[in-house]
Amino acid sequence: MTAYAIYRLPHEDHATLIKQTEGEPVELLSLTELKGRQGFVVAPFEVNAEQPILVIQGDETKVVLEEREKLEDEGERKKSAPSLHYSIDFANYHSQLENDTFQKIVLARCADEKLGENVEPMELFYRACSLYPRLFIALVETEKSGCWLTATPEILLDGKDSDWRTIALAGTMKLEGDQLNGEGETLRWSTKNIQEQRIVATYITECLEQFTGDFREEGPRTVRAANLVHLRSDFTFKFDSQDYIGELLNTLHPTPAVCGLPKREVFQFIVKNEHTPRRYYSGFMGPLGVRETHLYVSLRCMNIDGQNCHLYAGGGLLKDSTEEQEWQETEAKLETMRRILDIRTSHV
């Protein structure tokens, strides 16, 4: 099959299509092997032979995103109760926090939805671009990974020449009512959300210190992503990408925003205990180039498998987390993809 990736950077009026018509994408088993590579990178949460890092290589084509008719969702969904699998996972994960084994751990889950009749993945990509101008939108399909759509707010590594940036994004609140008319500037953040974001920011600081002393942190500030808001700190720094990009990515990924702390122990616990394997969810994807790179964490995403869509979401647990609150946070995050599946076109 032909491997391809189409992506749109935040606030841009065009998308970029990379199509590989000959051969298969390059498969790598270590992030350090990305040194000197070019192409569209698709990396999983856990790298192994069944789900390797993929690099799609081909010619780039610019695709103009024409203004579409107004899209509307089908209204607020009723709140759902935690599933049995989620309850079991939450109890298991939270016990590690209560025992002080971990400082933070991210619990993810998967929800299945049906794809509408005669709706192609490319149509979902265009819907996502229309609904979410602030987010990085990407649709990727390869024989090894299957088909994935993401609409994510989280930069893992973004740069041009020697000027680079990354962000610490954590903490989640849902906008409701009149709040949807703004950017979340009137919301008050809980201690739990502030602590969760600070953990990620501290981790990124420690990672960058291994590569450069020339970096700057700004924030945190409230940023909107679809109908959610998060706390975000921005890090800018100087960096020679060609020599050290693989090592830096290996150090950063997975950040505590999708994994936890201490990183190695939490990562192994998640891989062993989470009911649904994450596969390419909470990995990262984006174009990797000689002069310009835009890699984003694969959040708010789904795996499109025929008429079945497997939607993924997660949330960071701390000692004072409650099951009901964390479940509802994942429900709010799943709405990003559900809106793409549910929306209808309005002719008003």
C-alpha cells in the first residue's frame, strides 16, 4: 500500500501531503537513530518490532485548505460512568501514588466509535482542520501502523535552523457556557492541576540542561485547545539539530505529560498494566527536516480501522486524584475526536 501523511500546522491555511509510492517507510527501533533522518516521523509510546518508529519519505505537495461550510456538533453528551476496566486500572495506578512509589502516573483508555457511511479518513482530516485551527492536525497511514488521525495541542520539539522550542503542557479544564466565548482567562486552576504542570516543566528543564545552558522558560499561562484549556510553559533554546536531535528526543520522550515520574519505572508499569496498549497514541509525529522540524505529541487521536474508530485519551494522576474526576477529564478529551465523527454541515 502507499504510505502517506498529510498535516496542517496551527493557524496555517494549507496542508502538506507527503506520499511514499515506492518502498516502505524506514523502520527504526531507537529514537537515537533519527539523527540525520528526514521525512514524516511517526513514533509510538513504546518502541518495539511490532510498532517501530516510522519515517515516511516522499515528495511534498501543498494542499490549499478551502473555507468550508459551518460545522456544528450534535450537542453535549450525557456524562458516562467509569468502565470496569478503567476502575480496575485507576485503583491499581492510584495505589502506587498512595504508597509513594510514583510521584505522578498517566492513565489512558480507549473508546470505540463507528465511522459514518461513505465517510473517508481524508474527510475527517478536513473536518478537524476546520474545527480546530489552533491545533496540529495530521492523518497518517502506513501498512505497519494502520491509519491514525490526531488533533493535538502539544509540541514535543519544534525548530528552524538553530532556534528551537518545546513546551510543558499539563492540567486540564473544560470550558462551558459563556466560557466558550473566551480563552479560559477567567478560570481558576486547582492545586492539583498546577502541581501536575510544574512536574512536567521541571522535567523538561532537567532534560534541556543535559544539552544546553542557553534556554529560557516563560509561563505558565492558560491556553485553549478545542473546548479545553491547559497550563503551558514555553521553552526556547539554541540547538544543533543534526548532531543531537535523536539523543534529545530520546531524553524528552515520553514526558511526564503522557507517562509520569520517575520516568523509567512508571513507563514499565504502564506497559505492563494498562488494559489497552497505547500503540501510536501518546507517541509523537510530524515532519523532521534538515532546517525545519515540527514534532507534536500524538494526543486527541484515533486509529481508524475500517468502520471502527478507536479513540484514545488519558489523564495525569496525583495522590489526590479521584476516579470520577479523572474519568470525566478523559471524556472531555475524547470529545475532540467525537465531534469530528458526529458533526453535520449547516446551511444556515
